[in-house]
Amino acid sequence: MAKITLEEIRRLKQINEVWEGTTRQGRLWITPKDEPPYRPYYIKFISDRDKVLCTGLEEAPPTPDQVWEKLLKTMHRPMLGAGRKRRPKMVVMDDEQLVQALAPRLAELDIQCQYRRQLSYLGPALESLERCMNRGFPEIPSLLSVPNVTVPLLERIFTAAAKFYRLAPWEMLPYEIPIEIRYPLDADPRYAVVIGMNKESYGLSVNDNWEDLKMMLSGSSPDKFSEQMSWLAFTYEIPLALAYDDLDAVSRYNWPIPNQHAYPSIVRASITMEVTPPTRQDIFWLEGVLPALNMFFEERLGFDESGVYPGEYKLSVPTISGPAEVFIQLPAGGE
């Protein structure tokens, strides 16, 4: 197809119509065979007459030049069923930087260009598309949806989680040693096990009481466990295991991720295989405990040439609320 000139576009009839456009990253996954999955970026425009003008998916964020060319082609030849070739009176998009880049070019065509955070027509259209492509499955709940969990708090956890991964404590411990942890100091202890010795899954499994952990480590049949038993599972996963809002925060704030298999996943797991979001207490607990465990393993407290020896430690850590202390006993002795 020959390149469309600005003069050709200027000659098109201009009508009193608003076009909404986006290049946002989709809340869906593309999973090519034998290739890593990815979240595509849209180039999509819809008119205020509820007509889809153009649509496309890109692996990488579209550049202003790509969006400009798409707009010109759309004016010259909208999608089938979207009406005749024309110029709109206004184009609105949900990306401020893109608006700044395209506004001067569109002004040459006597088209206004504005930023709008919410898109009245395109927003619902994308939600419908994503529900269809996700086959109606509900989204993974975001950690940011947990009450009182903020971006700065989650950033501290992700930063500590990246260090924990790089320290690789599962390579220091000879087996699954139960660790007693009290944080805050006046709280009931929790009991953690570093997982990763089997090289299949890495992170921490945390029980709320000693009896539940002993039952899990005993190798007893799951049918003997209480149906109410649950535990905090902090593991490293591929990005598909995380909520879209959390992935967006990782990208927006440049939180450290060691590799594509080391995204922190934090959930509540149960013996009935049900997975639910962590509690507010779980999140604040990790914010204090992960730095303490990092300090413990980085300084190799409790280790000598013969391996791990019993010990109790009180470690001071910074938290979002100020300095705090974490008690660690390894191995845990129970009550």
C-alpha cells in the first residue's frame, strides 16, 4: 500500500466525531507455542458512535510513529462496518506522553488531541474483549487490593524478596528446617520452612502454629488435616501467577525482579487446594520478616563449618512504620 500523505488526509471530510484511542498493555496473556508468554499492547481506536475503527496487538509498547501511521490509515480506511473515510474533530487517548507527541501532528490536520484518564467507549469495549479472551476466568486478586497495603509497602516487600532470592537460602540449608519467627515480638510465633531443596519451587511456607507445621512435615495423609488449615505461601513464579495490577506496579516503579521465574507470589493456601489473597497481617509480617531473614542468611548466623547449629536471634530491621525487632529461632522447638 502506497504511503498516505497529509494532503490526502486534509482533503477528507471532517465530521463532529470524537475518537478514543489507547496503547495500554492488555489484561490478558498471549501464549505462543515454544515461546515465552507475553501481555500484548493494544493499538485500538473507537468512535463516540460506538464503532470500532481499528484494532491491533503488539508485543512491545507502540511508538508515537506507529500510532500516527495507524491513525492516518484508519482515517483513510476504517475497519469494515465503521463507516466511510473521514477526519474526526477530536482524538482523545489515555497516555499523556503520547498525547504530547501526537497533538502537534494532529493540529496540522485541524484535529484536537486531548488526554483523558478514563475512556467512556473504549474502556467497556476492552473489558468485554478481555473477558472473552480470558474465557470468563476471574482475574487474580491484586496484593494492592488488600486493606492498607500501599505501593510503598509492596515495594519494600518486592525489594526484600529479590534479595532473598539472590541469597538462595535453600542452597544453605541441608533440609527443610522449621524456623520459629516472632514479629512483632509480642505476637504469637509463626513457623516457616524455606522451600527449594527439591529445585522445583522456591520461597517460604509459613504456618500460623506449631501443630499445623508438625502435621505437614510428618508426611501424614491430607485427609487427616483439619479442613480449616491454611498457611502463607511466599513463592517465586512466572509473571502469569501475579495479578495484572501488581505486574503493572512492577513495571511502573521498576521494582527489582531477578529473572522471569522470580516474581514474588504471596497467597494463602489451604488443605482443600483453595488459594486466597493474603491477609493484611500476612503482608505486614513479610515486610518485617523478609529483611530479617536476609540479614540472617547474608551474615550466615547460625552456621558453622559443620552446618547449622541451634540458636536464637533478635534482629533489628527498618520497616515502613519505623525500626522494629524480629525474633528468629532455628530450628524451631515448638511449645
